[in-house]
Amino acid sequence: MRKTTSTNYENEQTLHEFCSAAFTLSVISGRWKLTILVKLMERELRYGELKHAIPGITERVLALQLKALEEDQLLLKISDDTSGHLPMYSLSPLGRSLEPVIRSLSAWGTTHQPIQNCR
Amino acid sequence: MRKTTSTNYENEQTLHEFCSAAFTLSVISGRWKLTILVKLMERELRYGELKHAIPGITERVLALQLKALEEDQLLLKISDDTSGHLPMYSLSPLGRSLEPVIRSLSAWGTTHQPIQNCR
DNA sequence: AGCGACACTTACAAAATTGTAAGCAAATGA
DNA sequence: TCATTTGCTTACAATTTTGTAAGTGTCGCT
């Protein structure tokens, strides 16, 4: 967890006030967040489906990043208690609003990445 | 410095191949990088000018982030050895090509940041 | 009742980033 | 020439992120 008393934390907050790009960056940065978002843009998925869709991610980190994304309101965890339950993760409208941003990042990457591959 | 033998490093590389947005993210993420880039978009600056333009940054971190940006070819360090010398930092063409990406990040931030301010 | 799959959580460790406080060499400026 | 500024670097510590391994509780099935 973050320490809200650290210089690091204060600096982050201050920067967010000065530079809204930095704020955006903070909600999408994290080793696997973008990948999770991209997968969820295609369709909503369950925890296990995400795990299989993203090779290399561990349970712990998947859970952490999902929680962070959920806290930032980018995705919704739908656990329908009425009909048994299988929690589903899907993008919130706010999450969907990130699509152009991510496309912009992708476009720059495909153009300028040394050795470029898919996506 | 990074350890090229860590799982963390391998995961990063693999992700870059799968997701070019993640690659882009890796070159712009870092506490102060965006701010540095934004300042340099306005005009080229010297080390000390950057230091004053970015309150809260320390010498060490400024130097580190400048070096990282330079290694990623986003900016040029112009030390004109002929005319005495005062090193100048300016965006490279590659750095300039990030402008639309950063604008995209800024736009999302200004729209969706809880309490919004300038930029 | 017992078993396995699923969706997590926990305790711990390694790695990576950021910050603190100095120091240091080259280039001014008086 | 000699103190001062400028542009860094170094040693060290705190913080933060990521990874490893194991465990927990609920559900459905048999």
C-alpha cells in the first residue's frame, strides 16, 4: 500500500495538479494494466479467463491490478448474487473512454518501436 | 540499473512484443518524465532551467530522467564544445512525435480528473 | 461427505524507483 | 586568480512495485 506521508506521494499529487497527462498516466501505468484493459475492450471476462488470456501474469498481481483499476473506476466487477455467482469484469464507461488514449499509445508504439510486432 | 535476468524484465519485454501501447508507456513513465517533455515542448532548456521550472524535482532524479529520455532518443543534449559550452536539452524529432500522444493523455486527464486544474 | 475448480488472499522476498545529502570538476565572473 | 555558479555524480536509504509460493473459502459435482 502507498504511504500518504512520503515525499514520493506528495510529489505525485502535486504533479497531478500541474499536469493532467501525469494523472492519466498514473491510472494506466502498472506492468499489466494496459493489457488487461485491451483484453476487456474486446469483451468482458472472468478472473480465470483473464489469467489464461495474459500469459505470465500471476494470480496475486492480476488481483492487485484488477483492484487498482476498479478503484480508479475503470472497470466494473459484476458479481450477480441472485443468479449463483461468477464475477465478471467489464470496462466501465470511464474505462471505455480510455480507448482513444490507448489507441494513441499503440499507434506511436507500432510506428516507433525498434522491432515491431502485432497490435 | 535494470537486471536483465529478472522475471520482471522478461515480462516487460514480452509485453512490449504483444502490446505496443505498453512499449510507449515504458518510455514515458517515470515520475517526472512527462513534465520534462512538456517543458521542453515549449522551448529548449538548460539543466538549471529545468530544475527551476519543475519544483520539487531533485538534481539526482532530474539527471536520471534526462539520461533515460536521452537513451530513448526522445531528447537531444546539445553541448556545443566549440563555443565554450552550456549544454542544452531539446526535444528530438522522435520526442516531438510524442506530442499528440501527450495531448491525448492531457485531454483525458482534464476531462476525468476528480479536481481539475491547469494544463 | 469428499473432491476439485475457481477466485481470490496472505506472508514473504526480490527488484526497481525515488528521495536525501553530500561531493566534485569545469566554467564562469569579479 | 579565486570564489561562485552550473551541471552533474556518488553513497546511501526509504518507498514502491513486482514476483514466489502457499493457503483459504465458496461452489458445484459425485
